[in-house]
Amino acid sequence: MKYIITIILSIAVVLSACLVTHEFDTACGLLAASVSASGNSNVPRTPADDFTYNVIKELSSAPYMGRLPGTLGNKMAVSFISERYKELGLKQPPGYNSYLQTFQQQLIVQNSATVLVTRRKTGEVTGEYNHLSDYIGLPLWPNTKIQGLIDAPLVSITDLKQLSPNNRELYGKVLLISSELVHSLPYDHLQADGIVNKLLSLGSRIKGSIINFDNRRDGYFHVSKSMKRLFRGSKKYNNKNGQVFLYCSDAAYPYLKEAAEREDNVYISVDFSLEECYSSNVIGVIEGTDRSNQDHIIIAAHLDHIGDNKDETYNPGALDNASGIAGLLEIARTLLNKTELPQKDIIFIATNGEEEYFAGSNYYVGHPILPLKNATMINLDMIGAKGAEYLEVCYPGNNSVELSKQIASDGLEIGINTRSSYILSSDHVTFSVCGVPAVMLKHLQPVQRHHTMQDSFEITMDINKLQEAIDLVVYYIEQTAY
């Protein structure tokens, strides 16, 4: 019997994107969105909200297709932010003839959707599975095959003793790994590293593995194109003899196990590639009045996301991180509307390539426009999550603890539910490693939907919580730079 789960919600997300039409409001110089009646009409609007609302709706809309570096959508985002900088009156970095700081980066690209089908040796199809709701292809580990086809017998593995290089019964097969085996070895909530490393030790003896590691977020697998593992030893991808890795859901696993018991073959197609592209950070400056002082504050937020899924869906990236870009722009707008300028320089950096192991911030710290020794950095990443209890002020290292505590205390002082916490997950890490006191403002989602097709404005965003983060950063700057 075929196993087909219709992806109703993914279609709804795509259709909702089609309900948004974009117009340029020449009266205020902002992009305005005409939203269907089922949108956020019940959210109280203010001029500040309208600005951030329109930025998020624009950057997470279908034309941008998830803003993957190297794509037209990413270039559109860079252009959009540059235009907003110009409209707001931010200055270009000294010595630059534009707002752009361009660099080269590596990234993993999905060229077509991963396919998973089981069939009898006679060719009769016994199971067709749905991309991202039933399974996901994994291009994350070196020495794995990320491009090509596999058509081989499927074998169910339920005992670690079976995973021996001397077990010839596994040779040339695709292994179906039970969740019990996954949980018997070290893993984190995002990746089943322990079992993957065990399987990698089998080398080219096996064709691939389907691992029952159901880390879906509200029904969909978390899409990751992290480059982190590229910096761990070998950098070999597209290895002709490498294994293909997939995760499967708890719902799909019993059907796959039945296929293995029938001695069906499994057909897998993966189509990723490791590529290089040019990306740009977008940098704007409010110059301080005290030109003898090089102390400065950096406000950063990453503009990129993870692109489309090549199955007629895309990952909007509203919370991650159109929200941060909206916050960054609104902070700049608020400061530039003041009657006085700060004494310190305020630098605004819309970083690129954050999803590829912080590529843009790594480039910036190697090519800063002002000495890093004089910098303090605040990173905005996923602010305004619907249902979040706290605004987290996250520090990545000991040199940033005091800054985190100070900003969290500022939040409580102005009536925002804040707390200091330790999180390593974004561009503030890069700056902290280079000795810069750096924190990230973030709202933790009760149900995590980032890196999925559900990260749309309607599903993930609370515009009023977003404003809290903006108010806190503005308050901190007023206390320390004026």
C-alpha cells in the first residue's frame, strides 16, 4: 500500500504568500503590503509597527524565495536593504562607494528535491514518501554522497552489533536504522551525530542509511545547510563511494520497515552541490559627534535564509531573520529621527551567509571598518516570536556576560520581560571570539518553526514583541552613546 501524506500546510503557506501584493508608498518611502482579511488585522498598528511589518512581509515573500546566498532572492534582499539605508539617511562606510561589503563564500545548494520510493524487485512501487514531512536528505557530513541515485535492497537494523565492517550481509545495501539505536548513542536535538559517525565507519561497504530520527518541527523536518562540519577534518563531498543519509519520521518508519521485511528495494535520488558564490554584507553608519573617540556600537542582523525546497515550496524566513532586519532598520530610523546625534558611531550591519557558519560576520571581523577593540556588538536574530515568554539577551562567552546582564537589566527597568542566557547560534559568536563584547537578542519559540516552510509572518510573528526588542536596543544606545 502506498504511503502518501498530503502536505496541506505547505500549500497553504505558498497560497498565503500569493495573497500579498506589494506597492511602493511614495508618501513615506516605505513598502506597503495589502494583506488578505485573514491576516493580522487584529494587531494594533502604529507607524513604527507599519515599518517593521512591511519589511518582514517583503523579505519573507515568494519573490525572495528564502534569500539563499548566491540566488536572485538574496541579491534582491541586499538591494532592498541598501535602498532602505539610503532612504533613512545612513551613511556609507568610510572608504566605500556603496553600502556593500562583498566577499566569497561556500554553500550547499539543493538543486532538486530528494526522492524516496520503495518498490519490489519487479519494479512495482510499494511506497512513495513526501519530501520534508516524511523524510529529509542530509548533505551535512563530509565523505557522504550528496548527488546521485541509489537503487538497492533495504535492510532493517535494530542491533548495534549488526553494524560491523565484517558483516557482509550489509554490503551494497541501504540500512534502515531504528530510533532505539539512535538513542543508544550520543546525539543532540538537531542531529543524530552518534549513529551517523558509526555508519560512516562502514565506509563504502553500504550504499546509504535512512535513520529514524524524527526532529521535525510541527510536522516538517528542519532544513539545514550548515557549513560547520566542513571545518572538521576532510572536506570531501560528492564522494562516488560515499553513503547517502536521510532522516525519516516516526510515521514513515513502520512502512519502511515493512518494505525491508518484504525485501523491497529502495530508490533514493539526492541532488545537492557544494558551490561558491559572492555575497554582500550591507553596512550603514550613523556618525557620532565625538570624532576623537573610536568607541562604537555595532547593531547586526543576518539577511540570508536557506532558500527554497525545490518541491514548489520555500522557507520564508520571517522570524529567521527578516525580523532582525526589520528591527535593525527600525532602530536606525528611530535614532535618525532624533533631534541630536549620538556621540559614538553606530554601525548597522546586515550580515550575509550566517546560515553557512557565519560567513558574513567572519568576513567583517577580518575587514572591520573601525577597530574591533573599540566595539560593542548587539545581534538581532529571531526577535518577535509569537508566544515567547522572555526576550533573551544571549552571551556566547565570558567576555560578554556583563554586557548581557546590563542589557537584560535595562529591559526590566523599562518593563520588558528579559533574562540573560548563554546561547551559541549566530553572528554574535564571531565577534565574541575576536574579543568584542557581543550579545544576541532573541525570542525563543514555544513551537520551533524556523528553517521550515511554516516560518511565515502569519504563523510565527508577534509585531508587538518585536517592538520590545527594538525599544530595548534604542534605550541601551541612549544610555551609552548619547
